[in-house]
Amino acid sequence: MIRKGFVMKVYEDQHEEYEKRHDEIWPDLVEELHKHGARNYSIFLDKETSQLFGYVEIEDEELWKKMSSTEINQKWWSYMAPVMETNRDDSPVAKDLKPVFHMA
């Protein structure tokens, strides 16, 4: 199992909408995430900075990378683009974080 942490940013006036969209996450997307080895996926919001911290456990880096090209993921990115910082392809602007401590 590989632990991944990353940060993204939601627009300041879109905190509630971001949370609402995740409360109503599409079952097809969750199924695809599982197929691509994702488990124990969480996203946290710092309301003061609008920064999001994501954490996910994956089985395999190569399998995880393939998730981004799935049709359902591309659709989700387009759906989320109005509420958060994104790249030209609608993917979230995300920065991977280096793990420095873990206690089991």
C-alpha cells in the first residue's frame, strides 16, 4: 500500500458547493477509483486559506495514473472545474506532498 498526500485549492466562495458535490459523489466514480486501487480516500478543507489536503492509499502507482484518463474521471474534472483551481485540461491544480512521518 502506498500513501499519497496532496494539496489543491477551492475557490473562496465555493467551499459549500465543493463539499456538496463530494457529498453527492457519483457511485460510478467511486467504483472506478476502487478499480484503480484507491482506498481510504479523504479530503480536508482549511477554510481560512481555501486549501484542500487530500490523502489516499493506493495499490500501485501505474494503475493509479491510469485513473486520470478514464471517461468518468474526465467528466468529474469538468464538473468540478467551476469550483476549484484547475489546469487547462480541467484537472485540479495539485501538488504532491513528500511523506516525512508515519505511525501505524
